[in-house]
Amino acid sequence: MKKTTTILTLVFFISCNNSKNDFDATGTFEAVETIISAEANGKILEFNVEEGQQLSKDSMVGYIDPVNIGLQKEQVISSITSLQSKTQDVAPQVKLLQSQLTVQKSQLQNLQH
């Protein structure tokens, strides 16, 4: 029994060594794809990443042209300033409405007499 087990083991190892393939295992490799987007839109000026490179959280890998974003920011600030100037000074509007009210009251009194 012991001799038979030894012979079977020897035959098994010999059959494994006669493989014509250069690999000793097969399988399916799965990768996880991660889509990464920039915090801002614009022209990419520099991008320093190699495929397969591991990055740490919040690491900077490139630069995006900030001119477009700067112009948009200035436009928003100008819009806010314009709206504030229109809403802060309501005294002229109130004065105009009071004068219109006075005219309407006087016309009403003329019609009643």
C-alpha cells in the first residue's frame, strides 16, 4: 500500500512537470474602475499620472486653467453688486409713489365736489 502511494505520487509530479505551458495557474483577473472628475471645468494645463499609479486621497495630479472660473466669479460678484444697489436705495421709489398718491387723492377730491 505504501509502495503504491509513493508510485502514484511520483507519477503525479512527473505529469505536472511535463506541461508545455509557461504558466502554472490560470484564472480571471478583475479590476475596479474608478471615474475621477475634476472639481472645476476648463483646459487641462498639466496632468501627471501614470496608468496603474496609486494615489493618496486629496493628492493633486494636474492643473486646470483658472481664467474661465475667475471670469465667472467676477461676473457673479458684479451681478450681486448691481442687485444690492437696486434694492438698498428704495427712498426714491417711495418718494415717487407718495407723490403719485397725493395726485390721486387730489383728483378724487375734485371728482367728489
